[in-house]
Amino acid sequence: MPALILHGGAGGIRQRTERDKIAASLQRIACSQWKQLESGMPAIDVAVETVRLLEADPLFNAGLGSKLQEDGGARLSAALMDGHRERFSGVVNVQGIMHPIQLCAHLLEDRDRVLCGEGALTRAQELGLKEGDVRTEASIERWKNAVDGSTGTVGAVVLDAQGRIAAATSTGGRGMERVGRVSDSCTVAGNYASTFAGVSCTGIGEDIVDGALATRVVHGVEHGLSVSEVCQNLQAKMMLSGWSAGLIALDKNGEWAAIKTTDIMYWHAIDKTGEHRFKDPDEACADS
């Protein structure tokens, strides 16, 4: 039985109207991609399309409307991992393209599978991928006021009917960071998958790299723990270490987990038992 889980970032609690919009967007995208999974689409293709749709929604910090760095530029990073082949691709601080996750999909088949800056843009242009300026009036206004914004990194982990797992993550960065800073999202600390499990992280990139969170979860599952056990243990470690982050994880049996040390993490999951979503502070009956 296939399963999928996607997230729209972790961090502070936004206004109720914004939370409702985020929840609706995550549900809409999850349901559309669930239909693709049921039709037999491979996990890797569903993961890419899920994140592409999230990149197209300015509610999130990926693609359109991404946070800006200290010089006012939008530099995007993303990663994709095919757990079935244990093959990784990444894009680091690229400007001028709308969907870095699509470039990751192409790089997955290239010899040079992690590209940054101008090299990434050149490859995207060679492939004819959609170019453009992802900055919006809102993101520029936040930059003018030196505000890092409240939008969040996006990601997805997918298990298809053939038991293949894929993980995809995309981000605009922390916001107001020094030019040249690299986020976790384009590393195996923030996005990782194997034949056993897949993980996508969100939060403070330096904390995620310090904890090697994505790889730590997958390796724990590979060594015989359930994804719930690994994530429960890791959440305790994250809190003890003061790491501000969250993650979604999914294993080969369709078991999933969503943990955080932030005030909130926005996520939506669909599996054989139905739909599940993040716990809203105003909805005590929602899934935790």
C-alpha cells in the first residue's frame, strides 16, 4: 500500500487564517498526488511533483515567494534522493529558476549531481527549465524591513506500490543570511532516503546539519528500530541539544512520523488508514 507525507515548514505559529490556508494547500497537494500514487506513478516522480507544487505556492519558503538573503537576492536550494537506488542530487543557492526540484530530477541522471550557483543555472538553461524571478512584493517588503519571514521550507517523502521510497526537499533559506551560506536542504543531513526509509527536514539548517537528522533517522530504521522509535528518541536528543527543527519520515512498510522541537510544523499525510495532518493549536482533536 503506498503512502505519502509532505510538510510546509516548521517554526513559529502564524495567524489562524494563514494556518488554514497552509492546511488547505497541503491537503490539496497531498490528495492530488495520492491519486497519482494510486494510478501507479513511481515514488520519485510523485515526490518531485509534490515539491514542485509546493514551490509554486508563495505560502511557503521555496520557489515563488522565498525568503531573501542579506543582499536582497533569492537563492534557492533543493535535494532529491531516490531511495531505491540510494542516489542523491542537489542544487545549492541557484538564482533565476522557478523550480529547483525539477533541476534535481534531471541531475539525478547526470554525472555531476550536485551543482551550485551559476553552474546550476547554466544546466537549468541547457535543459530548458522555467526561468524567472521568485521574489514577490511580500518577500521584498520583508527584506526591506530586515525580517526573515514566517514561511517554511517544504518537503515530501513518498512510498509507492512497488515499495520504492523517495525524498525531496526545497527551500529559500533562513532569510537575511550572509550571501554564500548553505542550508541543510541540499545535503543528506536534511534530505535522505534508502530502501528502508526516507526523511525530509525543516528548521534551522545549522541545527539539522549538527544532528545529521535525516541520515540518523534512516540509519536507525536500517538497524532494526521502527520509524516511530527512532523519531521519538531523536526528538528527545533534539530537545536536549537545543536544536530547532522538525522532520517527516516514512518507512518501507508505510509507517510514518512527524516530529518537531519548534512551536509548530505544518504537514499532511495519507496512508491506507486515511488522511492525517498537523495539530493546530485551536483544534485539540487534530492529529498530533
